Amino acid sequence: MRNIHGSLAKSKSEPSIRLLKVYYKFRMNIFSTKKVPEIRLCGNWLENIGFKEGDDIVVSLDKRRIEICLFSSDEVFQNQTPDFSN
């Protein structure tokens, strides 16, 4: 994968950018069918950066920005705010 400078990321510590697309999905209930946006994240690169099946995550939203971070089970059960400083 190429980074923002156009070269391939050489190490795990060097950031890389993924270009994704927003898709639409149909959500149905007994009263209506609604078209909603969907973003798909999948691939070995997720595991390479520390995400694995069964991990808890927290999604932070801001205008035109989404941040996804690992969220430890201990923080969930202790009702603590996750540490986003890493």
C-alpha cells in the first residue's frame, strides 16, 4: 500500500492510507425500506495494525472524520473513558 508520499510503507510504524468507498445498503423493517451509507473495512492489514476478531472497538465521530480505536474489555466493564493518546 502506498502512503501519502506515494511510496510503499516500509515498516509497521510508518503510517499508510487506505482509499475506501462509501457504499449503500438497504435496511428493511416491516414499515419501510431505507437506503443507508456503509463503509467496509476488511483485510489482513487490520490484523497487521493490531485489530483481531473479537476485539472491542470504539468509534469516535467528528465532522467528516471517523476514528476507530481498540477498546479494552477492562475499560468497558469499569465504565472508563478509553485512552486515545496512543
